[in-house]
Amino acid sequence: MNRLSRRTFVLGGVAAAGAVVAPLQSASAAVPYPFQLGVASGEPDASSVVLWTRLAPSPLNADGQGGMANADVAVDWQVSATSTFASLVASGTVTARYAAAHSVHVVAGGLQPDAEYYYRFRAQGHISPVGRTRTAPAAGTLGRDFVMAFASCAHYESGYYTAYRRMADDRPDLILHLGDYIYEDAATSGSLRQHAGAEIVSLADYRRRYAQYKSDPDLQAAHAIAPWLVVPDDHEVENNFAGMTRADNSPALTTAQWTARRTAAYQAYYENMPLRPANANNGNSIPLYRRVQWGQLAVFHMLDTRQFRNDQACGDGWKVCADADLATRSLPGTAQEAWLLDGLGQHLAKWDVIGQQVFFARQFDASGASNMDAWDGYRASRARIQQGWVDRGVRNPLVLTGDVHASWANNLKADYANASSPVIGTELVCTSITSGGNGTADTAIPNAATNPHLKFYSNRRGYVRTTITPAQVTADFRGVASVTEHGAAATTLKSFAILDGRPGLQSI
């Protein structure tokens, strides 16, 4: 009875987000329901999309295997143009391997461009929830106008995932997650919801933590409603790490143990995200910076600002630090800088969208201090990228950012020290899903006097919803009043337009 109730609850939650759930097949009562973590899709192109699920009838088992036996399992998958699955456009069988925590990554191909599809899985006599996904427009075409939402920073203990549910209610065509999908810290006494176990270090730890987060029905709804593009930040591994350098030695680890921790973290990240096989981890690294084309309308340059960065200058934190200006310092690393500028120079689409993790625009306080973990700690690197897109004549550079647990909208300047310097790009910063708790109604822009290019701030939790057309990008900053009370409504706190060929924010 408990298993049936849980299954009904999960399926009902996804249906409320817009996906229609097909009837369950008969299932053996002796085999527990394995789709407790829901379904997801991602990485769409014009003819294919990645379909994901992970079998885990008991998600919080300490061994990280979710209650699955040490055996591989056959999983059937289906794609249909209708939610009734009256006919199939693609189907097959894939093996969910014990060695990969019974996760599957199906590249469903042969699909039509710019089209909506539904998908589901079957395993061990049970059928999964139904997900909704879509493909990108064909090369050289603009396709339909589309809605893209982006989010970051979802600390499980800090509150309910209402913002994910409201994002699902919007039925976007694409969702970007810009990092801190999970947090690595131990359970905190008295928190609204508690992490399972101590700070995560081993592969089993990371797998269980993802399973705990993915058990949340609001997160499942957001995954089931649209394909995702994902990049991690620091908490998917460890707070404020930089390349192979840790922020501190807590917990105490040898070099070999730290390397093993990174390896475990990136393996679990791949296992739990709808990524293509080309993005699978290789030891303690994972190839995640990539370009995703959305016809001729937009190209998404997804960055990795953790694996290849130099260590934070002057010991991290907010500092006045001359070393932050050193030309040898890079946030994405020199190879990724070159890759990004090469892609920007190809003029692949109307809008060049850079999905990345940390605050991009300059933000100095009155003393001249700035955040060494953000691009302000790597100022020459930022200058090379900004000047690079100017030199290449990039028409519409748009930077999307997470990390800072507040909403911001920023004009990007050729020279931040010169108030009359031209605006050369735009940055939209999403707040957190839950991290930082409820927040406040504060909208006073911090450090506004020393940073006149910062145009909007909100301390509410939520996400950003964008509508992208050939003529403009409209950005709606969406906020929820509370994350400690489940089910709060979302409201639009502020909207901006960015016009084609005119970088910068137009208030609407």
C-alpha cells in the first residue's frame, strides 16, 4: 500500500506540471516500483534528444544503489508524438548497469526538428512517469519563438522546491541549470529538510545525495516538462574548489583522497544528469563545456568555470587584490577561453548565449574590494572575452549566471571604470531555488554607487524566464515569497527587454 501511494503521488505531481501520464501496466507486487527518481531529457538538437532515468526503488539506501540488486536490468523506452502513445516514433531497449547505479542515457534519434515529443520507460514490470521534450529547430532556420528558463542553487535543507514547480507550470521549451544542483554538506540539526548522512565524499555518498534530491516531486516535475542543459558549479564536488585546489582541508583528505572525491563527484554527476555519452566523466575530470545550437535563433555556449580555473587570488573572499589583474590568470582556463572566442566568432545564431556559473560584471564595494571567486578575481580573463566578442562583431552577447543566491540584471561595459564607456553586452543572474532561505523583499542594489551598470537586484528565491525571438529577449525575474511554506505562488518581480543589435537592458 505504501508503495502504491508513493507511485501515485509521483505520477500525479508530474501530470500537474503538464505531462500526461499513461496508464500503468500490470506489475508484479513482488518487484518494488523502480522509477522513484522520475525521468528527464536533455541536450536537444534538431534530430535527437537524451532521455534519462535511474532505477532506485529505495533511493536513500546508504550504499548508493537505491535498493537495486547487483545485476544489470533491461529497460525499454518509447517516444511518441502524443501523450497517449497511440503510435511510436522511436523505441528500443537499453541496459541499466549496476556499475552506473542503474542510470540510463538514451540518445533518441531520427526525430523531426522543432517538434514536441513524449517519452517513457518500462522496467521490471513497471512503467515510468511520462516526460515531455522537444527538439531544436533545423540548421539555418529560426524556428518558433521559444521560452527558456534558467535556475541554480537548490540547497535541499534550506526549503521546498516550489520554484522548480512554478518553472514547470510555465511549460518552457528548454531549462538551463547553472550549478549547485546538489550540496555536499552534512545534515544540519533543526533544518526544514535534512540531508541524509554526513558530508558526502565517496561515490556511494554522492549517489545517495542525488537520489535524495531527485526524490523531490517538484524537481521531478521540472525535469519532466522540458529538456535541460546542465553545468555544475562547486557544490556538486566541494565548496569553492578551483581546479585541483581545495578551498580548505575540511574534511581532512590526502591528495589521493581528494582526487578520488572529485572522481566520485563527476561520475555521480554524469549518472544523474541527461547528458550525452560524450560528456561522461573520465577519471577525476568531465568534458562539459560545449555548444548547443537552437537553429539560427540562439546558440548556447555552456561553460565550466571550476575545473580549469587558476586558484582564487589573495586567498579567496572579498578583497582588494592586485593579483586579480594578472594576465596569466584565467577563470575558464586558456583552452576554454580560446574555444569560446572561436565559437563566438562563427556567428552561428542571432543570439550568443553564454551559460555559466559565477558573477560576470564588475562589482566593487566602496573600498574597491570584490569577490575573488567570481570574474572580478580574474579580471584580465573577463577583459579578453569581452574584447574578443567586440573584435569579432558579436551582435547579441548574453551572459547567464547563477551562484549568488539573488537576482541581478547588469549591463556589461567595455570599461567599467568609465561611466560613459559603451554597453557591449548583457548579464542576467538568476537567484537560488532555495539556497539562503526565504530571503527578503529587498530590491536596493548593493554597491550601486560604485557600479552604475548594475540595474536590478532582488533577494527573493526563484528563477528567470526568458522569451527569445529574433527581435528581442524578454527576461522575467520570477520570485516566490517563501520556500519554508510549500506551494507558494510565483510572481514576476521585474521584466527587461534586450533588443536585437542593442546590448543592454530596456526596462518594461
